[in-house]
Amino acid sequence: MTQRKRSRNIRNAAIVGVSTALLGVTAPVTASAAGGSTPEALTWSACGGAGLDPRQECATLDVPMDYADPDGPRIEMAVSRIPAEKPDARRGALLLIPGGPGGSSLNDPSGKGQKIPQEVRDTHDLVGFAPRGLAPSTSVSCGLEYGDLATSKLRPWPAPDGSIDANLDTARRMADACAHNGGELIKHLSTANEARDIDRLRAALGERRISAWGVSYGTYVGAVYAQLFPHRTDRIVLDSNDDPDPTRVARAWLAGHEQGVEDTFPEFAAWAARPGNPDRVARRAADVRPLFLALAARLDREPIPWPGANPAELNGNVLRQTMLDSLYSPSRFPTLAKLMRAAQRGTVPPAPQAPPEAVLQNVAAVGAGVLCNDVAWPRSAASYEKDVAESRAKYPLTAGMPRNAMLCAAWPYPPREAPVRITDRGPSNVLLVQNERDVATPLSGARKLREALGRRAVMVTVDSTGHDAYLANGNACGDATVSRFLATGQRPGADVYCR
């Protein structure tokens, strides 16, 4: 995109912002409004960056910023592909839908896409993209204070005594920053708009229908796409599945961490008590949980300075956030164990490396925009206080965080449309794959998506631990079932359990 064109789009966006504020435009957008002018064919060229497969190509797609005004200001969407390896046998395109919100699949055709079986790569272009708002697509930033970029701050961990006053102050400060610095685009970040962008991409690719592999938040994107554009779907794999509750949306995902931790922590405890483990923290698995809780409580009272970290101390909530992060995969278990062992000695390991601040700002803004625009969050402090107290009593490992107030509690913009309700209307071409023990998208939430999709879906439940099942933390049975579906379209006749 030329600098002149970029400046024109920014200027147009500012004009739309004024007119929207004056007119109070909050008109709902339907799937048909994703039309507008037909997308131009993509112009592919070599991708920038290191470590990419030389076959990967990149392009830029213009999409409407506001689908209620499809001929208005445009934004850029960065896309990539590796073409099917046997053009004569080509079936179509397989879209790799990233998690997040705030994740990108732009490099995935060169990365995890190459783990997909050869027969799928032979017949499908592998397509990635950076969702709206995320660089190198037209990007947003809230300009948050550096301290607010800490993961333990972005996640609303209550104070040691259970108070959420500081969380509400943080929510107001962060929401104000997004309103001040996010521009017009931040108002148009949503799952439904990402689904509409995907359909513009499908059309620009020249595909009548598109297949997809969506992971984590990408399962909700994929489900929304299949709801809005059911007859544009071919073979849809949803991996590590979000609860699609249309009354709560992201609030349900946050709340799901309660059960996700309870499902997964015993696996960490068994590992952390195993004889011969150099990172062993206890002699018995039963001792790991009380040890963790006591250590978190001690760090609440007596934080340990941690130079170079954000925040610059190891406190109870940093330990809890490290626990949550480490339960995403058994390969991460050593991170939590090493931190626990260091804290017991009154020391800290080297500060974890963080991405550049500009990247953190961009990802945080995209996450905020999508989570807060998809559904209205409660504004009442009393409702959060009640929920947090109940959560702390029932789920002490997560200390009330999953029901607490994120910045969405102070978000200044009402949702521009109602959340998409996932139903069983549409073709029966969806395969869900779900690990039994998943800290981020627990089995209980996946079952709700399975129920919502009804006859459209079949679910493969995998006896495994970790987030991301297919070709990652699942097992051979689950991987084979998904691979067969992508390669041949053959699904199990009913839900299956892969032991």
C-alpha cells in the first residue's frame, strides 16, 4: 500500500468517526452486507521475513472497515499461501484460522501447515492471514502504560484479599487509552467482521467454498463463519473449542479457566512429583497443590524483586499467571516448576523475554477490541465482586480471576450488533477435535459448541493434556481422524473417544 493511499484511508477513517458519533450509527450488519464491490484478484509476491518456506507467497486484500458501509473506508488484510503441491489434483484452499484474539496465521503455511499430511498439501493451498487490526494488516494500538502490558495485569487477578477495586481502576484506565488512541478501526474489531473478512478472502481467492482449520479462538471464528456463510464451507476442523454462549461470549471463555485448571493441574502435579524429575517440587502428587497455594499466598505477602520482568517482582499473581501459562502444554511444565523451586529459595530465574513493546501494544489492542465489541460486559462492580468471591471459594487455584472485570467492564463503545448465535442450520461438514484436559478451552465448553452445532458436527474427544489437539498436544488416534477428514472428507459416523 502506498503512503498516499494509507494516509487517505486514515483520513477517511477520521471522517467516518465524526459522522458515526454525530449520527449514533449502530445498525446491525447482516451476512449479505459483507458484499459491496467484488474483491479484486490477489497479486502474489515473495514474502518478507526470515525462516519462511521459499514457496510461501504474500498479498494484500482491501476490505471494508465497516461492513455497514461496504463502499466506505478500506483497511488492509495481509494474507499468505503455499499453493497446492499437485496442481492437477487441487481441490481448493485450506484456511488456517489463528487463535487469540490477537493471533496471526500469516507464517503458518510455512510452519504448522507443513505438519499436515502430504495428501492434504497436495490438494489444498495452505492460506494464512493477519486478522484486521493486527500488523502487518492495518493495525491498531491503545497506547497502554507499559505496566498494563504485563500478562498478569491484562488478566484481571484480584488483590490478595479478593478486592477488585484495583482491577476496576485498571479497566477504566485501559479502556480510556483505547478510546483515545485506538482510532475508528478499534470500534470495528469483532469476530463477525473477521468472518466477513474471511469471506472476502475466499472470494478473492476465486473459491466457491473454503476449508478451514481453526484453533482456540479460531474455533469461534470458524463457527461464526460457518453460521454466516454456511454454503461457502467445505471441510471445517475446529480444534480446542470455545464455548459459543451468545449471552457471554468471551466472558464464558475467561470463566472456563476455572474448570480448565482443575482438569489440568493434576497432570502437572503428577509430573512435578515424579522420581527422577530434575524439576521435582514434591515427593507426592497430592502435596503439589497445597504447596502451590501456600507459595502463592507467601508471595502475596512477600514479593521477591525480579529485575527485568514486568512487573519487576514475583508476587502471588505472577506465580498464578505462570501456572496458567504453563498448563497450556506439558512441555511448559518445567517453567512453573523451576519458578516454584526458585521462589521457595527466595530467588528468581532470569526474567522471561518479552516481545517488542510495539507488538505487545498491537496484540493487546486487537484482543481488547474483539473481546469488548463482541458482547456487552456488565458495568456493575457489585456483580463482579459477588462472582469473584464465589469463584475464589470454589476454585482457589485461579483465585477469582476468571470471573473478574477486564477492561471490557469500562469499554466506551456499545456492541454494534448482537453476537452470532451458533445453530445446527447448515451443511454437516464440521469436525471438532478436543483434548480432554485443556486449561484454556476446557472440554465442558467444547461440549457446548458441539451441542449448538447439532447434526452439523461430529466431535473427537482425545485422551490427552494440553491446548491445541491436532498435530500438537493430542494423540495419534485424534490426529489420524482429523487428517482423514481433511484428505477425504470422511468423518466418523458419530462422536468418538480417542484413548
